[in-house]
Amino acid sequence: MAITNEKILRLTFATASGGTSTMTLPAPRNDVTAEEIQDAMQLIINKNIFTGSGGDLVGIRDIKIIDSTINDMYDPTLV
């Protein structure tokens, strides 16, 4: 049982069908800038690297860095 912190980078793209597609990346750099992330997302779009059920990724919809605290309340090895 422990308390841990976790940080993720969540990238949300607009798709060709009008929906969204989300990618989640663990442990982003503390000093990463919005411009760096936008440039990487635009490269993914321009190179057409990923395609999903909603079709090609066509635009940047949202960028979030999510920092969460996890309090593990149960350890099955202690039972």
C-alpha cells in the first residue's frame, strides 16, 4: 500500500469523420512546452502516422498534462 504520483500527457486529435481520437503518453518531461507538443501533433497529422475507426487524424483538438495522486488502499500480498 502506497501513495504514488503519476503524470500523463493526453493528446486529442480531430478525425476525418468529425469525431476525436486520443493518445495518452506516460511521464512527459517537466519542461515540455505547448509549442513542442503542438509541433509533434502536427507532424503526426502531416505524416498520416495513425488512422483509426474515425479515419485519418486531421487536426489538434486538445492537449492536457494530467497529474494524479494514486492511493493504493489494498495489497493482496498482505492478506
